[in-house]
Amino acid sequence: MQGVLQSKGLLSLPSNPRIRAFAPPPPPSLPSQGLRHRFDPINPSLKSGVRNPFSLSVNGVSKFNGFVTKPQLIGQKNRNYPICRAEAAAASADGNPLYGDKESSPKFMGVELVTLKKIIPLGLMFFCILFNYTILRDTKDVLVVTAKGSSAEIIPFLKTWVNLPMAIGFMILYTKLSNVLSKEALFYTVMLPFIAFFGAFGFVLYPLNEVFHPTAFADNLLNVLGPRFLGPLAILRIWSFCLFYVMAELWGSVVVSVLFWGFANQITTVDEAKKFYPLFGLGANIALIFSGRTVKYFSQMRQTLGPGVDGWAVSLKAMMSIVVMMGLSICFIYWWVNNNVSLPARSMKKKDKPKMGTMESLKFLVSSKYIRDLATLVVAYGISINLVEVTWKSKLKAQFPTPNEYSSFMGDFSTATGIATFTMMLLSQWVFNKYGWGVAATITPTVLLLTGVGFFSLILFGAPLAPALAQFGMTPLLAAVYVGALQNIFSKSAKYSLFDPCKEMAYIPLDEDTKVKGKAAIDVVCNPLGKSGGALIQQFMILSFGSLASSTPYLGGVLLVIVLAWLGAAKSLDGQFTALRQEEELEKEMERASVKIPVVSSAESGNGSLTGDQSANAPSEPSSPRSV
């Protein structure tokens, strides 16, 4: 199909262009330069050899964003036909003029200094945020799992009945504050309470936890209700530790996802984001490595303390002091960027985003097989990793019962996770290029299945394997802890480096409506369902069989079913994804081959506009269509 471009109004050109159309005639001593001279008149006040900044000459060819000259074909007379391009009517997104050479800003190592003033502070801020998050994530598990009267069975109840309601309450409060506060005031209003709480916990709440915790009341309730309710009652027994757990979880979702990425998207352009956002992912794993070493160092302080000293209290004060200092550094970097970096110009046009409730999201998920398969991937990962992780942490407490030993192991675990993820991110590009989306999407469930089978086998059949394991200096419990650690390390590294990119790539070939609505539906339904689904399954098992250990065989069976469904959905989605990609490429080729803009023929109308009849009825001079 040939598109016919008609120029009217301001964009129309006279049928017989003259020099006077845009500039006064040149002095008699200077020859006429045609179209170029009309935009680039000779200024007598300029020195010889100095070019006008609005010159149309690019590599010796007369050119202008709005108008170019028609190339001469063999056998044609030496005539110039002005062609009007559609982009002449469009304004530049960054406010720069449509024509003229853009001044080059100073650069360092090939990167503009203006960009470095944004990227370096953002990188430092991201490092501090994730450094804190690793310390808080390791510490929260130590507190709630190793506390007296508690165990790993508390985690499913804590995630469902405390963490989820507080997260919903926070987002409601955040939405209301965003309507009345500026962006800077909102950032500090959210950030400073986190810093104050973690500082107060290390120096007030934990040292005085025996005063604040209703231990006797929780013991009486446990005697009445029975051991099956150990998990729910532990939330009441150690409420300040549970509050720390929730605040640490909110740090990951609020400070990382909402505050940091919202600020990064605010001050960076799309081109800068494409270039530097992947580096933030690598920097995140470097922060994971360093913070893991920090947790390990302070957890071993107990060895240097005298008898009778609470080593965990000393370690906690040191780590919370680091968290507070890092938090204040984040606030300072945010203040510096806002006062020293100019924000990029943004389009004022707002895109309509679908607002889908829970029922609307569920209906949309059911209606599209592609979205159903993608939703299955997200839900299956959340359930699978939760089933294995909680069971592993229960064995971890049995092997390392004291807070310092537990925390020291978690420090090593975080460091190993950072190294593995960093390595997998470097290899992920090779996996995508050599094997494609389908293989990359099946690596994460395959790794989780193989390591999960080994982990649950050591728990269920550990006794017959005890003699063989003893030759390596390990007990079945210690072997289960190590295999569970490897399972979590490789599963998380595969998730960050392969699963997340696969999930986001799956949206690309969809049409715009399905893409936006499908992502909204998965965010509303599938992410919370995947996170809480595993916790709900474990709560049912614990209340039905009495303890997490008694329900382990059934949890292994549920894990097998979930992972097999995950693999089936990935295979189905791979076929649909490949077909959509091929269809998209075919459409692009057809568009490139069919969309043409005819040039003006010799039979011009009086006002120089382009019409279909004129372009078709001009046999005197053949014209050559221009592909767009």
C-alpha cells in the first residue's frame, strides 16, 4: 500500500520554489545555492569558513528534518523537488530544535557528565538499600525462628496474617500521602520511620524484650489450645520480633520497588535506563556479597566477648547501627540529586491504565490461554520456593540453634547467593542467544525440582543414608541443611537471572491491550497468590498433621505437582511465544515492504500539494517511491 502525503497550510511549498521564500537574495557576488541557501544564508558578519549552526549540509548532502531534495534518476533533468516529511510537524521530545547540530556535552570514558551525575548517585543509593536489605532479611529470620517458644512454623502464619495486612495498610496510607505531599516530602516521610524503627529496635526493643513480650499469657494459651497453635501464638509471644520481620519485608517492597525505582525512573531517560539499569542488577549482587560478609563478621563477635554477655544483642546493635548510617546516607544522596541534577523533560500526555479489581483480573486470566500459562509460571514459583524455604529453615534451626550460629550461616548463605547470581547474570545472555526463550524458562523449575527431590529425600530417608554420610563427616540433618542451602541459592540465582527476564519478555509480542491488562491482572492476583499460596498450604498441613515435620512428605508431593504444572505451562507458553514472535516479524517485514511515500511528479498542482491523481498521472518523468 502506498501512503500519499499531502502538504497543506504551513507545510505546503510553492510550486516553483524561489530563493525569496525563506531568505533574502544573496549578494550578486555570491552564487545561488538553491534549497540549502534558503535555510543557510550567508551572514556577512560571520568569518569566512564559519558555518551557520542551522546549516542543512550533512556530509555534503543538502538535508533538513522537514524537507529534503528528491534524488535525481538517470535520464531526469537537473531539477529539485522539495519533499515534505511528516516528522517536520513533530516537536522534539527533549525540547531541542528540530534542525541544527546539537551541542555535545562533556564526556568521561564515553559517558556524558550529566548522565554520570545521575547514574553514580543512583548506584550508590541502590548499593546502600540492598546492603541494608540483606542484613535485615538475614536478621529477621534469626529473630523469629530461634526465639524461645517459636520455630520456623511461625513464618507461614506471619506472612499471611501480619505481613499481608500491613502491606495493604501501608499502600493505602502511601496513596493518601502522595496526594497531599510533594515527592521529596513523601520520600522522607516514608524513609525516616524505617530508620528510626531499626535504630530503636537494636537499642531499646530487643534489650528490653522480656519486659514487652507477654510470655506468661502466651504459655497459658498454648496449654489450653495445644501444640498445633504454636505458630499463631508465637506471633503474640514475640510481637516485637514479628514487627521487625514485617518492617524488614516492607523495606524490600517499599524502599526498593517504590522509592528507589520510582526515583530512578523519574530522573533517567529511556536511553540511560537501557544502558545502566542492567548494571544495577550486577551491583545488587555485589552488595549481597559484602553484606553477607558483614553479617558473618558481627555474628562471630560472640567468640571475643566475656561470659554472661548476650553476644547476639551486641551483634544486633552493631548491625542496626550500620543500617541507620546507610539509611541516612540514602537520604543524603536523595537530597543531593534533587538539588544538583536537572530532571529530564517528560511528555505531559498520560496513558490510560486499566484499573482491574480482583474479579475482573480473574476473568481476564481465565479468558486468555497465553496469560493463564504466564500466570501459572508466577504462581508456581511463589508456592514452590515457599514450600522448600520454610521446611529448610526448620532444619536450619535444628542444626544451628543459637542466634549467632544461625546468623553466621545466613551470612555465608547471602554471600554465596550473590556470587551465584552474579555469575548466572553473566551467563544468561549466552543462554538466551544459544538456546532461546524456551530453554531459559525451564531452567528455574528444573533446578528447583532436582534440588527439591534431593532435599526432601534426605529428610525422609536420612536414616538409611547415615552410614554413607558419616564417611564425609556429615549427619543426615547437616546434609539436608547444605542441600537445602544449595537449592535456595541456585533457585534464587536462576530466578533473578533467567525467570524474571523470561517473564518480562513474554509480554513483548502481545498486542497493547492484552499486554497492559495481562500484566495488571498478574500483578493484582498472581503475585500475592504465589506468595501466600505456599503459606496457606503449610498452615493447612500444620493444623492437620500437628507440626511441619509431620507434614513434610505431603509437602514434597505438593511440590512435585506444582513444578510439573510449571514445566507444562512453560512448554505451552514457549510454543505460543515463538508463534507470536514469528507473526510479529512477518508483519514488520510486510510493513517495510508496503508502506511507501511517492514523491512529487512534474505535474504539480498550483500550491505544491501532493495528490493521488497527480502522482498517478505523471508519465512524463518516472518517480521512485521512498520507503518509510
